[in-house]
Amino acid sequence: MKKILIVDDEFEMRQLLRLYLQQENYLLEEAEDGREAYDKILKNDYDLIILDVMMPLMDGWQTLEQVRRISDVSIMMLTAKGSTQDKVTGLSKGADDYLVKPFEEAELMARIQALLRRTQHHFTEENEVLKYEGIILNLSSRNAKYQGEVFTLTQTEFDLLQAFIENRGKALSREQLVELIWGIEFAGEDRTVDSHIKNLRGKLKEAGIEKSLVKTVWGTGYKVE
């Protein structure tokens, strides 16, 4: 059973989310602010966190940054702020998806189900791995290594790197990446995909990979050689 943490300071919003999610039999927990959420995340494992931005004590941006230091759990930002810059800010800080209030139940559930599908582990008798230029991706444990050293990727960053390695040599458009990663109709802007690519490049550099593996193909998209 999938376990979801709802983080929102508005009681009515938490109740609405609980009403929607209970229909799918998810195991649900709640937090009223970022500090309470962070304490729960330290003590529990979650499959998804639904995180509001505007909260007292510790807002969603601060909570997101803190959580990303300790976990790659999928995070959906839920907020009344709908500008492109707000979306880019959330994604650049490590969010996996971004949904603006008010929202339709169908869109919320579709996005949640897409995120949970991507984090579903597919265990085999032998660990399935992808290898490329010193990088090893374990598709069962969702573990990434470079030259034997583990480095941390969010779920979206892992999926992007997997897609590039599996399609190495082939330029993938933003539309193709959305279909491969999200698997749902995407209503966001091109900058959303670009933000995830920027984050992935930064993580690869932090891991010690000096050359840029993910190349920009002008007018088309991205690829690895």
C-alpha cells in the first residue's frame, strides 16, 4: 500500500485531499507545517509527499530544500502560485511535479498515479542495471553510482538519465521526454523540462563527471552520445 504525506496548513485542503486519496486506498498521514513534515520524514518512509508552498514556521520551499538533503522521495508542490517562475523555482529545488490550486480531482489523481508508477520498483532475480561512461544505474533499487561511488538523484532526474542512456545517440525532444517520464498529457512549459535537465547536469557534475554528458541538440531537444 502506497504511503502519502499531505503537508498543508489549511485544514480544509488536507480534508479535501484525504477525501480524494482515500478512494484509492492510499495510506495517508498529515502535517500542518514544514517543521512537522520534516520530523515525520526523518522517522518514516513515504512514497509521495504533497507539499504546499505558503505555510507558517517553515514554508514549502524551505521544506523542499531540507528534504532533498536526506531523501529522493517524490514531491508534488501544491500551491496557489501559478506563475512560470514559481514553477521553475520549485522544480529547480528538486520538486518532481507542480499543481496549482484550484485543481480538478481528475488531474490531481492522474499526476499522483503517474508519480507513483515511476517510483514503483521492479525487482528481478538479478538486479537490472544500465552502464554508461562509468555510470551504473540499478533499475531495481533506483541507485546511481559513478566510478563506484553512490550519488543522489531525485526520481525525475533518475528517470531522465535512464531515458537518455537507453536512447543514447538519439536526440529526444521535450515532448518525447514528457511521454517517457511523465506518461500523461503535460500542460506545463518547456522551461519545466529544461529545469529538470539543468538539475540533472548539476548532479552529474557534483558526482565528479566533468564533461557534459547531456548535450543540447538545438531545435530538437537533448541526447547523450
